[in-house]
Amino acid sequence: MSIADCRLQIADCHNLQSAICNLQSTRWYHSAMTTPPRPERIGTITVGGTPIPFAALPGLPELSGDEAMALCARHVAPAADERILLLGCGHGALGVALARAAHLGRVTLCDPSLIALRAARRTLELSQIANAEVSEAISLLPERAGQLDRVVILGPQSRALARRWLMESLALLRPGGAITLAGANRGGVQSLIGDATALCGAAQILGVGKGCRVAELTRPESPPAPPDWAAAPGVAPGSWHRFTAQLPAGERELLSLPGVFSYEHLDEGTDLLLHSLPLPAGARVLDMGCGYGPIGVAAAAAGAAVVDMIDASLLAVAAARANAERHGVHGEVLAGDGLAAVAGRQYDLIISNPPFHAGGKVDTAAAEALIAGGRALLAPGGRLALVANRFLSYQKAMARHFPRVERVAESKAYHVFVGHV
């Protein structure tokens, strides 16, 4: 696939661009981004003997990526005037190091996580960095195609998302521009380097240490014929992954993106939740941690009057908005890591398949916050429903806030709890 083909494919995908381009300008995104910041603590990583402070917000995991950031900052030497994009910026400390090196240029920081973007913005403030910006867009295409000198990728957990970022990097870079890759060996950085080599040719290993490595490639004037995965739906720039899900109201085609939870199919927990819980017509519903929106779509198909959806992943929000538009869901899709975005609203049903991982650790803080805060948003007779892995029992936490809690379904792997007001 040539760069011209990539641009044409992007231009043809109007629905995707309307969902993902320039998210900062949309009302739903702006309102969520301006909710009060969560409490922070300040950490540091040291690069070349210089400590860089960064904001560590609740919900942003302690990343092994800190080692990859430090290794990358030690071995990458951008020109003073480079225009750089950092994908997967995390808390933003690497962005500080790159901005200091490219002090006459400009650095743009991007990440799928709303929490990471908030942390990165604060990290830039802590070091008083003026030549860097945090972008809320999940793609800089097509506006900045061919304009960048370097793209730095901190390898994400999803290989499909990493591949999408590689394809976007080819379209964003000028010929001769650099792709810099950094990550942990156990996080798949060697696969990332292999995929980049298939697109651009040989990679140069810049540094190895503490289970991490950094590599660099040059975008050729005429890239070689790409591998088959480069054209895969969801990986090719401007495309969606599409699949059919069996919802209670029947089959629905859903759109999703790599990097979203269970993006290729309806996960078992959500399926159990949807098929064990009545979704009453005329209800006001909140789907917390909505992913690409299957719960919201199912609730609307059952006749819900209003369905609001919230997720901390901007990739998930883009997909959920697209699915809401396709399937006639009335309500808002909001970027947020808590209930602040819907404060003051009232619902008949709050429903969630809440996340319970922060990095590689089990972290139930998001679910516990939903249980504690959800009660205030429920109308008389309202319900809060959660699905969780069997080893996670939210029953005690729910009993502290709801007069009646019942387990309405279970399987070998999951159970569903409902708290009644």
C-alpha cells in the first residue's frame, strides 16, 4: 500500500474521520476533559543524570515503560528543529526529554488513555515545557500527512494497535524521517521492531538494557510492498474493525478499533450480562466503561429512552460514538475516567463491565468508585448491575451502598450482581 493509497483510504472514510479527528473541538469531549483533576503524586525518572518529574495520577499504572522511556531518552538524539510525534506518551516524561532536545522544534504527545493525557499535560507544566503539546486526537491524519520528522512509539500492549500506529507513522513522516521504537521485551517490542522492519527495511538497535530496547528506522522514499496485515481492517489508517455480535435484540454489526477491550468480538462477560439482565423500555441508562458500546447499543435496541456512555479510552469513545450513530442510540458518549462527566443526571439503570487491571496488577478501584458514586445517580427503584470475573466479588462493596444486592447470573468464569435502590 503506497502513501497515496493510505491518504485515499483515509479520505474515503468520512464516518471514521468525523468520529476521531479533532476530538478537542467536540462538545462532549471538551466537557469531559475539563472535569476536576484527580489527586496526583509526583514521581521522577532520571535521564543522563537529570531527574524529570512526572505526574502519576490514580488509574495510570506504574509502567515498566518508565525504563523504556529512560532508555529511549538516552539513545535518541533528535535534531534541534525536529517536528516529533510521541505515540503512547504515558505520563509524558519522555515528551519532556524530546522537547528539550528538539528545543527549536515541536513535540506532540498522544495516548489513547484520557488519564495519561491529563498526566502528560501536568508533566509538561512541571518542567515548564513550551514547545510541546498534548493532543486529544487519536489520529493526526490526514491534516499532518508528510509533515513530521520523527515518530516515537512507546509500544502498546496491543500488537494490532502498534501496527496501526506504524502505518500512520509512514503516512505522517516525510521521506527520510525517523521511526523510533521503544518498549519492554516482555511487552512485545521485538515483534514491534519486526513489524516495522517489514514496512521500512532494516532497523538499527540503538540501545538495550533492563529488559528494554530502542530501535530506529528511516522512512524510505518508496517503501517496499507491505505485508498482508497492513491492509487489515482496523490496522489500515482510516479503517474500522467490523464484526457481528449476537445481542438480546438480535444481530448487530459493530465497529471497533485495536486497543479497545475485546475489540474483535463480544466478550463472554458482557454477553452474560446482557442476556441475564432485563433492559426495560423507556429507561434512562448509563453504560460505564462502555468500550466500543455493545451494552449501549443493546439498551437502545430494547427501547431505552436515553443511553449515556463513558470510557477513559479515546479509541473506545470514537468507536462507541460511531456505533451509537449507526444504531440510533439517543444520548451522549463521553470521555471520562469516572462519574464526574454525568454529575447531576439521574438514571434508572447503571450497567458496567468494569476494568480491573492497571498494567499487570489487579486493581478494583474503578469498580469500587462506580459502586460508591453510582447510588447517587440512580432514581428511586433504580439498579446498578456489574459483571465480574468469579474471583472478584463486589457483593460486599455493593451491600454497603444498596439495601438489596443479588447475584442474578453466573458462569464458570463470571458472575453478575445487581444492586437495587
